[in-house]
Amino acid sequence: MSQLPPTVVNAAREKTAGDEPTVSLGATMTSVSPPSIALKHTDQGLPERFELRREVGQGGMGTVVEAFDHALRRRVALKRLHPELASRVDEIALFVAEAQVTGRLDHPNIVPVHDLYVDPERGAFFVMKLVEGETLASLIRATPPADPDGRTLQRLLSIIVKVCDAIDFAHSRNVLHLDLKPSNIMVGSHGQVYVMDWGIAVECKRNSSGFLTPVAARRGVRGTMAYMPPEQLSTNLAVIDERADVYAIGAMLYEILAMRPPFVPVGDHRDLDRLRNYNVPVPPPIVEGRLLPPGLLAIAMRAVSRDPDARYASVRALQDDLEEFLRGGGWFNAKAYKPGETIITEGEEGDSAYILISGQCDAFQGVGEMRALLRTMGPGEVFGETALLTEGRRTASVVARTDVHLLIVTRASLDRELSTRGWLGKLVHVLAHRFRDVDAERQALRDSSRT
């Protein structure tokens, strides 16, 4: 044990935040389990209580295998440090830090850690909950080309919302993940969502600006280039804060929409310089036959901004916008108008309605000296809605009185929005068709009366 770093050796005697004791590193092997089990080890260096079964996955530092814990009669996952790293005290320290950080983050969407074993002669491993299911990466790959009712998109977004919950909790405990990606998100057989692999997570403190700042330096650059922000390439951790995790969540959103990560490495030394100067491109409005919701695309593009100051300041702010999208309206395009600009013109054909988000508009009828003000509209009001239901011309003009922000509702975007609303969407569709039928009958009567 004397070969281990002081911080590791002392871990058995120290307490973590919240006065919870850390896991002992050597003595624990003979104290947490019945002596008849814990004092015996297999040839692989594991206590006899664990029966190895199948490999679950591989990582940069270790291998994850399914095992059966005979002491507690349950299946678990064991993450074992790679044998070639077991003699390197710096790698053992990182491995121990991963187990301790993850074990401290007690949250429904963070994989639970049950125990930790470290022995310089036999290696190191920690025991986790066995999560059975699929990765978010596999679910994204299985997305149907059209997704006509939007259910797949809604399911994927509900997973991302739970990821936001977990990372927001970690940030509240002063921990950054720094390796969020679809393959590190597990979705259980009954919809459980777990953020996995906290191997490069760092502990932080709040700086004078209110952002998290890592409390210690680290060795080299770590992360996954396809999902990490440019500032994470720096070996100076002082330039990294929670907006790095915001970027990574935005990168997962981007992949859900564009069906590819925001950055695709080519696999050589040029990737570093490319990422340092990289601006994520806006994907086309239609990807693999799927129309992308403008509201969700705007959320993703803000989150993956190259400049951290242009991103969401926190995961909570990003999550709020995601939940607002899920409540409705994300399929509508937004547009801004300056004072005096005409939004719709009387007599023109139209196929869009407008929802006023901010500012004021004036509705007029007539032209020139005959123009009369009908009303002034404010936030929350809707105009031009008959164009969604009939083929008629505009019966009034609308002009921006102040700076105005609007949502533009087309028939296509309304149909797409309503497709996810179940019985309500069907009811609105039926009413709209009946309105159009009645309007067509009235128009036919008007035409016949003229003849």
C-alpha cells in the first residue's frame, strides 16, 4: 500500500462531502464481507463471493463484466482495471476516484456503485448495479427514417431530459462528467436511464463568476472528440466549467436530429486543430426523410456553440427549454420584425397563422385614407388563423408597432405538432376538415348566386 499516492492511502481515514466515509482501499477487503468469503480469492484476484459470467463492455481504463454476488445473492457489474494498468499508481488513483465520485452521486439516473476493492498485488475493481438494456447510441441508430408520429423523437428526448436531471445533480455536487456521449447512456429494459462511465469526471468548486472550476490539474487531454467542446482540448482545467457538459448534451441532441455527431474525427493529428477552430454546421431542414423541428434544432445549436458564453449557462436552463419544447410549439418557426414592417397584407393569399410572442402589432383594414385601425395585439394573441383552414385571401393587414417576435404556424407544421397530441390532435383535425367543408359549401353558394 505504500506505493499508492498519499491521497489514495489516506482515503480509508478521510470523509467526503456530507460526512460520508469513503471506501477503504485495502482493509475493506476483509471487513465488508463475511471473513469466510472475503479472505479467499480466485486466481484472477477477485474475492470468492463473486462469480464471473460474461463481459458487458470495454473502456479505456477497464473491462466491465457481469458477476453473481453469492453473499447478497444478486447479479452485479464489476468494472476491473486493465491488468497492464494495475501497477501504475496514477491509473489506480484515477480508477479509485471514478468509483468514489460515482458512489457519492446518489441519483436515480446515475448508476449506483456498491463497493470498491484495491489491492496492489491483485488489481482493482468496483461493484456496480448491473444495467440491462440498450445504449442511447443504439436507440439513435434504430430511429426510423420518417418517424411519422414523432413518438421515437419524443422517447429520445425524454431520455435526454433524464440525463439533464443527472448532470444537473452532479453539478450541484460540484462534479463535471466531461465524457457524455450516447454510448455512455444506458436505457434499462423498463425505461430506466443511467449516466455511466465517470472515469474522467473532475471535482470542482465555484469561482467568483458562479461557474464550476476543477480543483486539481490532470494528466493529458481526455474525452471523446466527437462530443467534446473545443476548450476541453486544453490541459489547463481552469478553462473548463459546466458549459462543457452542456455542449456534450447538445452534441447528443444534434446527433438525434442530424443522425451524426457534430464533429466527425478523421483519425489523425489534424483532428486536434480542426476541433479547436470548429463551428458546428446547421443540419439541413430534412434529414433522411425526417423534417427537423426548428425549435429543437435551435436548442441544440445553442448548446453546441463554439463560444461557451453563447451556450446555455447551465444544464438546468437547457433542460427547461427541452421541456418547453415537449409541451408543444417546437415545430413552429420563429421570426422577428422591426417597427413598421408589414407581417401580412390585406388581399394576399396566405397559408400561415402567427402567434405573437413579444411586442405589439396593429391590424388595419383598407388602404390609404380609407385605412382603419381594427385593433392592437400583444403577446399571446393569434392572427391569420383562417388561412390554416380556408383558401381565402387575407382580410386585413398586420404591421409591427414595436420590435416583434412571432411563431409562424403553417399547415404542415401544425399537422406535425398535432401528430404527437393523441386524441386532441385528432379532434382538431376533424374540426378543421369540417370547417373547410362548410367554407367550401358557402363559397360554392356565393359563386352560384353570381351566375
